[in-house]
Amino acid sequence: MANRKLIAGNWKMNGLLADARARIAAIVSGADATPGVDLAICPPATLLAAARAALADSPVALGAQDCHAKPSGAFTGDIAAPMLAELGCRYVIVGHSERRAGHGESDATVKAKAEAALAAGLTPIICVGETLAERDSGRALAVVGAQLAGSLPAQGAIVIAYEPVWAIGTGRVAEPPQVVEMHAHLRAVLVKVRADGAATRILYGGSVKPDNAKSLMHVANVDGALVGGASLDAGQFLAIAAGAAND
Ligand code: PGA
């Protein structure tokens, strides 16, 4: 049986209070039109408290974009997973390629963050994905499989997001056969190393838009989407969710 789909919006470093409130209100008012699909938004940390209030009594879950591996301590500027849990987060993205590349995060760091998230009662959305050079040299499956194996906590409910780096924010989307192949590979890794491997949701991310959501979301082993740019537009975000709903 197919896993229930999750459409998660990664707002990245975008949003001030007024536009965030308006966007969330629009998402909440349209959320009932996408039954059968779970929705989550991951605004910047500065907006989490306001987002929690705006999402109250709605089916839309709240997520954060990163957490530290330690529950507290002398880590200026960082945010710990228990802090996010206290703010009402259900999810936290860890290991996004923008953090792996821009902040030097290794698989071991990502795994430690995912474990910290789980310890705080959050569900980590663990991101993996190859660069264009890695794909062009035929190493995509090996690279991403190794990233996944190195980033996975041994147990606890997780979500995986496959995001080819070359498809993020570029408008260039992976072709369905590439997604089929990679998601089957990731599923095989998950099933091999974790008891809940078949039920673990594997999201696709990278230039997901309303016009490609339907074809991408109905590929085998695709259990939803991690949406960047299009999640900043409530109408587009909801249209992607509608496209993802099981027929
Ligand atoms: P994009 O970003 O949808 O803008 O390509 C996806 C992501 O980075 O999560």
C-alpha cells in the first residue's frame, strides 16, 4: 500500500511577519481541499512562534529548517531541537544541501542532528542528493545511497527527502525515470537497514511546481515533496498538494 503523501514547504530564509501571516492564512483556508495529503510548512526560526499561532486548529503541521545536534550549550546562534519542539514543531529539516555545502555538514553531523530531533520528539526530514558532476559521472546512486546510509539514525520515525542539488532552485527538474531509479535505490537501502523501511516516506525535492507535481508525485516510492520556491506562494503550494493526492 502506498504511504500517505507529505507535502512540506521549505521557506528557506524568506518571510517577514506580515507576509508570512497572510501566506499561512491562505494555506490554512485551502488545506481542507487536499484531503489524503499531509501538509507542513517550515518557515525561518524567527516566524515559528507566529506560525504556530496561525496554524492552531488547522491540519497543517509546523517544521523548522535545521537544529543543533546538542540539546543545549555554548553554541552561539544555533537552535536546539527541544526548543523547536517547545515551539510546536513536528518536523525539522536536517542535512539540506544548502547546509551540507554552505555550512560544511557531514553525514555524521546530519545523523547527529536527526538523532537530536528524534530525542526531542520531532520527526527529522533528512535530505540527500547528488551534484551535477556526481550525476554526470554516473555516481549518483552510489553517492546518494552512501549519504543516506551515513545520515540515518538506527531507529525512530523519519522522513527522507531526495533532492538532486542540480534541481534545487534551478527550474530544472529530475526526469521521472531518474526519480524512479533513485527512489527505488533509497527504498532498498531503507528496507535493508531499518525495520520501518517500507513505511518511511521518501519525498522528492527540486523545482517541484504545480505543473510537474502530478507526474512526479505518482512515481513509485515517491511519498510527497519538499517544496522550496513554490511554497512561498500559497496557491502554488496548495496546487502541488492537490496534484499529489492519490487518485
Ligand atoms: P526548490 O527548493 O523547490 O526551490 O527547488 C527545494 C528545496 O531546496 O527544498
